Amino acid sequence: MINANADTAHQWVKTTGTNFPIIADPACVITRAYGAECAADTTLVAPGGTIAKPHPGYGAEMLRELSAGVARTAGVAAQPLALDKAPQQLVVGCPISPMEMPLAAQAR
């Protein structure tokens, strides 16, 4: 999931070369439902909706690990990623809290 609209999510996928699905979640409703604690928190969801592995933060190594996990979960070979624009050090953002969201989003 990405806390952005569908157009921004699509652009992020194109920029990073990510080859797994990204869900736009601009109000972070789904993000919080899966227990994300900070911005740049990625959760690999297995078939049936169970959490296979949380990935707090964002960086090249995390993306490699996530891609491998997606491939294992799907039973396919991992695909190469374009990681030249991803940070080499793990980056962790701000905590996700209702106070960061507009009041309309909190009410959902």
C-alpha cells in the first residue's frame, strides 16, 4: 500500500521498477488495519489476507527481501528490481497516527 492516490502510486511503481501490486491508500485506512506503525512500512499479505511479513522502513535491501517474499508467496521466480533510486540505508518515516490524518479521513 502507498499513502497516495492511484496516479501517484502508478508513478512510484514506474519510477522504482517495482513488479508487485501496490494499492493506493491515501487515507491510510487499510494501512492501519494491517498494523503499520510508521510511514514507509510495507506488509506482505499472503493469500487469505494473513500477514506474511511486515517490513518497516524503505530501502534497497528491504525491497530485495520483499520481492523475494512476494515471489515465494506466489510460487514464482523473483524478478530483478531497478533499485538505483532506492536509498541504500533503511529509511523509516513518521509514526502513522489518526492525528496526522484530516478529520474526514479519521471519521471513516
